[in-house]
Amino acid sequence: MTDIAEAGPLLVRRDWRKSALSSAAVLLVIAGGMGWRSMQGEHPPWIFPILLGAWCLISTPFVMRDRTPRIIIAGDGLSWRDARKDPLYFLPWSRILSAKFEDLGEDGRVLRLILTPPPVVEQQVSGRNGPFVVDIDATSLDQSRKALRSAIHRRAPHLFADRSGKAA
């Protein structure tokens, strides 16, 4: 078995196919609304195909080219970013008390991390006294929940473990 430090970090990227599929679903809903309105005479019937084609031509290359890691699961901790140009945030495993995946309905799926509170001095300076929770967007990723759960558990055995200590 390979040592975790030697294995290197797991880079989790946005899956462009899943992103395109969810965008297509949103576009179909919008298309239905625009089609209905054009049938009512509120819009010219030719405007929908032009807008849909423009959207596809403009957005598809950006979605396909985005290979920036969104989550990095490394031996020393977890890093993440919400969007391609956002900064990379980092949390060491020792700061994370628990982790779980939650479905938020229409808002997607998140990896919810419960953190240890920072020292009292930092809490007073920041004016924030809890709860210490971080939600990381886990929608449309190129790794399954099971793969993420397993990779996190291998690097931080206290996370995603059932009562017997095995990965959940």
C-alpha cells in the first residue's frame, strides 16, 4: 500500500459535462418560458434561437477549458476555491472536527465542515463567536462523494469514520 504522503494530493475539478448538463437544464426552463411568451406575442419568435445559440457559443469554451482544481485533499489539510479565479483557502486536518455531505435541494450539494473554535482572543478580535462551519460546494465535481469521503478519511482518519473506526 502506498503511503499517503507519497501518493500526493487528490485534485478535484469541476466536471464540465455535469456543468454543461445543469446549464442545459436551466436553459430549457428559460426556453420554455420564452417560448410561451413568444406564443403569446410578447417576444418575436426568432429571438429565442438567437439567444440560445449565443449563450452556447460564449459559455461552452469557458466551461470546457476550466481545469482549475476546486478541492485539493492533501496530507496536511484541505484546500478549496469556489470559482476559477477565487483564492485557494486552506484548513489543516486538526482544525476540522467533523465533515459530512449535505443536499441543499435546489442550491446543490455541499461538503459541510465543522471546525474547532479559534482561540478566544481571535474570536474577540473578529467579533465572531460561532458556529464555526464551512460549506464547500460539491456540485458537478469530477469525483464521486464516495471517492471524496474515502480520500479525506485516508488523510484524516477522524473524519467520515463510523463507530468502529472504518470509513463510512
